[in-house]
Amino acid sequence: CGRWGGDDFLLILPGVSLTRAATLAEKLQKRVKRLKVPWEGRQIAVTMSVGYAASVPGAGADTLIRLTDGGLLAAKSAGGGGIATVQ
């Protein structure tokens, strides 16, 4: 897991199926939604958009990242705070 850029983070899950990745994304998103960040006497809600993909046999890391980014863009375009995959 690491920061990919801006407010994007990359989590690599070797040997994890798309189904399991979706389950993990949902669990992580629920935990993030429960976070409240104190700021100037208020509690700020936190949201998270998730894009995920499975590696394509014979394709490189660039392809996997492009697919994952497509899912992230789809989740953000749907209003944010969602989960999407591109296959």
C-alpha cells in the first residue's frame, strides 16, 4: 500500500480474486466512512472512491494500473464515495 499521487493510494493484493477485492474495498470504505476528522470545532466526514481491477495475463503493470484508474474515475464520476471496476 502506498500513496500513488495527489489523494490517490495504491493497494496491491497478489492472488486476490475480483470478488474478494470487492469485499475488501467495501469493508475499507465502511471503516473510512465512520471516520470523523476534527477541524475548527467541527467533525468532518471522510469519503473514499475505489477503483479496482485484476491483472490481465500477459499484460504489464501499466495495463493493470490503467484498468484500476478507469474504475476509480468511474467511481468518482458517479458522484464519489463509490466502488467501481473495469474489466
